[in-house]
Amino acid sequence: MLRLSFLIFIQLFLFISILKSEESSFFSGGETTNITNNKNSFSLEAKNLPEHLRVDFLVGDALFERIWEDSKFTSNIARDGLGPFFSSQSCEGCHINDGRGHLPEETYMDMDSISIVIHLGKDKNDLNTGSKNIPDGNYGSQISEFAVEGVLKEADINFKYDYSIGAFDNGMIYELRKPKISLSNLNYGNIDKDTEFSARVAQPLIGLGLIESIDIEDIMKNEDEFDLDNDGISGKANKVWDDVNQKEELGRFGWKASQPSIYQQVADALFNDMGLSNPLYTNPSNCGESQIDCLNAINGNSIEHDNLEVSNQQLELITFYSQQLGVPARRDIDDEDVIAGKKLFFELSCNSCHMEKFQTGSHSDHKNLKHQVIYPYSDFLLHDMGDGLSDDIPEYLASGNEWRTTPLWGLGLTETVSGRETYLHDGRARNLTEAILWHGGEANSAREEFKKLNNIQINQLLRFLSSL
């Protein structure tokens, strides 16, 4: 009896110790963390944002949600300049409630593909040119399925899905889907034979400023491109071109870590997704040389906006908004299944790429983002995810098979925020189980070990992921 009581005491002691170690991870974004659990969980300012900066956040939010209009049909210089080609009329149109985008539902295949973009590319290019890769001769680096009045859209984007069946070791059946994308009604000639195209859904925006505030050295120390430690994981940094500083920098943002800063990421999206000229993309028309109607379309450049459609002040405000979105707190950290699931996460070596913790440095322009202990569950490096996830489009040093490790914070609030669960670069995974089962390449071993788990263990792992 005494021995049994002692064992119970030891188990209780261990449980309390684990619980205490989890308390700090409750604050996923350090002092920026918001304790929310609703559709606005990704849209709140950092909890520690100084009050006098809140107005800048709110103005940035308004610009992020702004519906941009065709210059031909509006005299409102604050909103004009859309297009000529565009994928959405607002940032919010793709980043639903500042969260993930999605593919068209199978039952509504005639709906538009808003909240995704179709990237084009075919080969690596000289980094010093500032190009991620070689664009298509007629259509550039992105296909737009919308255009302003009087301009033919580039093409119609069509989706179908291939389905495959597999089984866990315990016999439980699973189904995976993969989108098959085709383009029709190409209005500006054929696409080059060696051009590949890939769907990219919008990514959640939480914690971007914290990611930008991590010291380069803290990310680079985890790089092991040639797997010198023989653990099967060979994270690689993407070195990309910084248009502001005109030099090579570490890539941190985007599906293939092809953007060095939030400022440049926002500028790229404004121009390529909505056709809005800005300080980094000064051409008022996002057209190819052969797209004459597009080139002749009325633009929204104005003196009030630095002879652009989006002024530097506006770009900085949207950037500030994106930097200062707080991270939602974890949930259910004291749940026994969640604790057991985290143990499995580490036993499967998922943390080899999805690194639990970082501390931000002192280089940030914003005091509230400095020296924060954060739990993003990412190493922000490129990893080979296998042929199954390859899109055959390189970006700088990233091959078609390589993707940046996606941060997992906020994962469990995906459906609450965006209305549905969609994961991976093209939104193919409809739940977390499918997302794990698509992992290959460096993650192949972890995926196979996942398939060996029993139903209770699978549930525990998913409970942990949903607590993030």
C-alpha cells in the first residue's frame, strides 16, 4: 500500500512538473499574446502594443481591408488603382480574418478561386537580378483570373481533384486529395512549354513581426544543408534579394522563404495580387509586354500618393499592421491527452523542423517585439518535403521539393478563424491528419511512425496540435 501511494505521488509530481514547464508556452507570442478563441483571434493587435501606436495599427487595418477600385469608374483617389490584372480586391479577400486561404470546394467548382494565387516559373535565375526564377514569356510569374473593365483577364483557372486511399498500420483507412490545376481561355497566347504552375493559398499573418525580430544567427545555427549530423534532416536557409537594401538577405516569409522582410512581402502582394504600384513596384500596370490593352488601361497614380497608387506611408502602415498582429494563446495545456500528444510530437522528431521555441533579438524597430520568448514551432528553414508536395517551381535557392517549415502557432484555431480547415501550400489537406500524411522527403520517417500509432495516440497527437 505504501509502495502504491509512493508511485502515485511520483506520477503526480511528474505531472505537476510537466504542467509547470508548459505554463510559459501558454503565451505563444510572448508578451504579444492575446487570450482569445473566436473568429477574430488572428486580427487583434499585439497585447503589449503601446497605446499611442494603436491608431497606426487601426489605420493599417483599414488599408488591409480596403476594397480597391478600377480607376476608370471611380474618382476616389484613395481607393483607385486596382489592376489591370488582379486576384483579389483587398488583402483581406485572400487572408480571411487574417488567416488561411482555401481552394474551391468540390461541390462548388464554378466559384472563383479567391484566396489563392497561381504562381508560374520554370528555372532558377541570377540572384542579383532580383528575380525569384524565370517567369513565363507571356504571363510572367503569376496568372490573374480577374481584370478591370476593358481588359481581358489572363485565363480561367480550373480545379479538379485526384483522390488516393491509404491505411494506417492498424487498418484504419484514410483518403488524400490533390488538386489538378488547368488553365483555359488563355487570352494572351500559349504558356511556355517549360513553365510550371502552382496554387498557393494565403498564409496566416499572426506573429510576423516576431519572426522578423529573430536574430539571423539564431536561425542560421540550425542550418545543416548537408546533414552533417546524420539525423536525416538538412534544413537550408534561402538567400534572397532585398530590394530595399539592394543586397542578399536571409529569406523568412512566404511558402519558400523567398521574402526577406514584411515590407517587401506586402509590396509584392500589392503589386502582383492587386496590381497596385508602390515604392518597390513602381510600374502602374502589372502587365506583360504583349498585353496591349492592359498596358493602356487607366492607372491610379496620384501626386497625393507619391505618384504611385500606394504611397510609402500607406505601405508602411500596412506593414506595421502586419508586424503587430498578436499571437493567440495556447489552449488546454493542462489536458492529459494534450500533454501526451506533445510527448509523441517530440518522440516522432517532428520538432526537428518544427522547433518549439525562439527568443527574439534586439534589432527590431519596435520595442514591444524585442527579447520575447516565443513558441512558433518552426525553424524557418527550407526542407525537402518529397516529390508528393513538389510544385517544380524553384525560388532562389529553394527547389521545387523544398518548403519553409510552416509555423504551427494558432493551428487549432484555423477553422474558427477561416471557416474551414485547409493546410499545405495549395490547401490540399482538409484536416491535420491529411497534412501529416502528405509529409515526405526529410519527414518521411516521421510520417511512417505516425502511421504506426494506435487510435488513442493519434487522437493525442492531434489534440496537442489543436492546442497550439
